[in-house]
Amino acid sequence: MKRKVIIIGTGPAGFTAALYAGRANMEPLIFEGPQPGGQLTITTDVENYPGFPDGVMGPELMELFREQAKRFGTETLTQMVDKVDLSQRPFKVYSGDKEYIGDSIIISTGASAKLLGLESEKRLMGYGVSACATCDAFFFKDKKVFVIGGGDSAMEEATFLTKFASSVTIVHRRDSFRASKIMQDRALSNDKIDVIWNSEVVDLIGDEKDKGLEKVILNNVLTNEKTEHYVDGLFLGIGHSPNSVLFKDYLDLDEKGYIITKPDSSETSLEGVFAAGDIQDTKYMQAITAAGSGCMAAMDAERYLEELE
């Protein structure tokens, strides 16, 4: 069965696109993947989404988005998209051995925070461990935090955190940062920021049911000496990876793999294919901006389909 629009990926962008497409009688089909709701499902408290003065849990917010999209006729599939064929219209999307056909496509597959790969990191995510300072810094007022990384995003996270935390320590596995000079200078000239060089995190100690993160175990890469540090929070500043591998043969991507959209638009380099949320946003990366771009994508897709007719 052919669809007017197929949405690949959920989160605030995908669900908002589905909501607007549904209300425009486009009967959208959305592929949610294994983690419906995207990165917000690993965020415990969301305090900066308008309309929730007391805050809201990330998974709860995404469930509300999902229900609202379904109310207006969105069909949801908790399946992965394995491949796409965007070489001709209508477009083809494959999940397992099934083929789905769409007149237009909205991509909202997001970007995944790069993680250290520790079991304890996964367990304590949202309980003292975070991949987003702008989302979670407020919870670390007058607390001691570590930031992992040496690029621009680590410097930015560390500098932002000094507005809240009592002390910020950047942990970097080399003896120099790769961040731009201006970002380094800004971080290193801040009295609240210290640096531990040539070190990597090997384990995190804490209990997600009780106090959350309590200690970080570091290993000095030159001496192999291990040290324990009492901290209240650990922020990962090692960047994000856009989930764009499915589309690399069809769409223009930037050097990091993010989908390029036209100015003031969700249009990609291919007519009829639109992108919304963190898959195309390297600057803001917030739930509210992702939702806004999901709205744009649905409206752009609706106009495109009207012109086709």
C-alpha cells in the first residue's frame, strides 16, 4: 500500500511531523525503531520543555507526543528501517522482508551521543551521567562535575556547566586539546575549570536506585596508575554521530554525516525527501527545536504533494 508520507525515526521531530501530517489527512506511517522517542527516552527529567512547569520525565513526554500523533491517524511501527531506495519516485523503504512505498519521506533519525562504552555508564545514564549539559546542568547546582573530551563540544559543555556547578574538571586522554583556540582559551581561563590530562575513564561507581553516580575511576594512559574521584556528575562531551548511513548514497551530507537542508526549509538535496531534528541540526539540538523542525517538514511535505497533484 502506497503512503503519502513515510516518517523514519521518532523523537520530538518525528512525532511532531506525524502529528501535523496526520492533521493534514496525509495518514502518515512512522518507523519508530527499537527506541521510540529517541534520545529523550534516556533523559530522566526534562525541565525546559514549555507547558510543563513542574518538569516531565523524558519517556513520559515522548509517550504523550506519540499518543497525540496516533490520535490524528498516524500508524506506528516499532521496526527498524534496513534500507531505502530513493533513486526514483515513489520512494521505497524496506524493513525486514517488507517493502513500503511513499510519495514523500521525512527523515528524523536523529544523532546518537558518542558514549565511552562502559556498562556502568549505560546503567547510570540519567542518574548522574549525561550527554547534554544544556539539558541537565541545572540539576548540578553547587555540585562537582567532570566533563570528558577535548574538542569544541567538551569546552562548550564545561564552560556552560560553570554557571551551575561548584567545580568543573575536564578529563582528556591526551596532553593537548583538539578544540579551536578560542574555545580552549575560554575554558582554560575560567577559574572554575581544571584539567586532568592523559587520562581516561575506566569505570563509574554508583547506584541508580539510590544516590546515582558517586565516583569516577580514571586511568593515566602514560603510567597506568588508577585514581578514584568523588563526583556528583559526569558529562560526555565527545560529540554525536548522526544516524544517516541509510541515506548517504542519495542525499547531500556534511563532512560529519549530517543531512544538509536548504536554508529556512526542511528540504534535502532530493525533491520529496525532508529532514527534521538532530539529523540535520548541528547547532541547537534541543527537544523544542526538533519539534519545530518536525512541524516544518510535515508542512513542506504537504506543499510538495499538493504541487505534485
